[in-house]
Amino acid sequence: MNKIISKHFYSENVAEIVVEAPLIARSRKAGHFVIVRVDKNGERMPLTISDADVENGTITLVVQRIGVSSSKLCALDAGDVIADLVGPLGKATAIRNYGTVVCACGGVGAAPMLPIAEALKAAGNRVISVLAGRSKDLIILEEEVRAVSDEVIIMTDDGSYGEKGLVTQKLQELIDAGNQYDAVIAIGPIPMMKFVSLTTKPAGIKTIVSLNPIMIDGTGMCGGCRVTVSGKTKFACVDGPDFDGHEVDFDELMRRNTSHKAQETHDREHCRLRGAHNG
Ligand code: FES
């Protein structure tokens, strides 16, 4: 059991949760994630570690309220406990001095990106971060990202903050203007990572994406997180979560990730009705 130390909402549906996990705090590296089970019967939910405090023995997770489990997690408060939390899992992000790196974040993708941008900066890279979201309330961690970036570009779909438009439009514009980039790291919704990869491919820019498919055991045993990369089956939990964006079969990944949607909608409605009934 892991105790929640604090929780605060960045926006209506995005919460930052600090959890007691001293061993994970000590060994985690940028790119690592944990699998959380909110209660005994809960599903397993992969969440990237966005920060850690070794002294206080805590890790920071950012959760977007989209399904039943994430809603349950967002409903917990400081002092409550999570049934179990396993990690750190996955391979740490390959940090090296690439030169100039664009860190493209879609929505809550800024949370897993933050430790990566920080490590890239510490390795001597010039870090250009793009924070993108549908609207202003989905732009999170701006101050923290600014602190570890040489330049920050904000994009919103509706123009409510920063420049109006998609991250891919901005990237294309920057590439067309003759800017040289040595690597792009993209973390966000699957379509966003797909289109970032399609944008960088013709320019031959190395592109790393961080995949977050459905996960169950997180140890490479169940096959739940399988993805096709360079025509071969990989398990995101042990071979990833980072992969070469130019080699990922995003269409297959999108199909697999939406295959549980009907069940998820049913479960969410069931929880809502039960809450209304009990309340
Ligand atoms: Fe089971 Fe990756 S979550 S193989």
C-alpha cells in the first residue's frame, strides 16, 4: 500500500499526485513508469513518473481523468492509500548529447517529458519544448518545463493560449524555415505522436516516441502491451516505452487501444449510476 502525500488539480480533469514510494524514488530514471492499482479489484494503469524526491521518499504522478481507474485515483486525497504500485518499469530514455532536441508534448505528455527534458539539458543539449493542448487548461507544467528548456513554444488548438494550431504544424513550419534539429522526442496522444513522426521522417530527424498502450502485468508476460515496431512484435513494458517513431505501426496501436472503449464506457456509466445510487 502506498500513501498519497498530496494532490492538486492542474485543471478539471488533470491531477498531480505525490505518492510515498521511497525505493522507486531512489532508483527511477527519466522515462521509467509505474503500474498502479487503485484498489484490490482495480485494473492496472501505467503512469510515467514525472518527478521524484529521494529525501522525502516520494514520486510524482500526473493523472488525466478519462476512465474508471483514473477517475478513482483522482478522487483520492492526501492520507488515502493506493492498493499497489509497481516500478520503476520499462527502459529509461536514452539520454545523450544529440545537439538540438525538440521535446514535443501533447497535453499531459508534458509530465513524462519533464524529467527527460531536464536530463537532456543536463547532458548539454539545446532543448526546445513545445507544449500543446486542445485549450489553455490542458497546458500543464509550463513553469517547470521553462526551467529546463532553452525555448518554449505553446500551441493550443483553439488559440486560447500561445499560438493557435497543432504541434505538427509548428514543427513543419520550423523545419521549413531551415532550422536544424538533431532529435525530436514526442509524448502525447497516439495520433499526435504518429503525425509528429510523419512530419520528421522526410527531414530525416531522429524521432523517439513514448508509447503508453494498455498494460496488465508490466513484465513482458501477458502480451497486453504488444506493439509492432520495424515489423516485429515488441512489448512496450519491457522493450519500451520509447521507440523509434518512424518504425512504429501507429494504426495498429490505435486499433488495439480503442478495442476496449465499449467496455470502458459501460464501466464508467455503471460507476456513475452506483455513485448516484449510493450518494
Ligand atoms: Fe504485459 Fe507488457 S503489460 S507484456
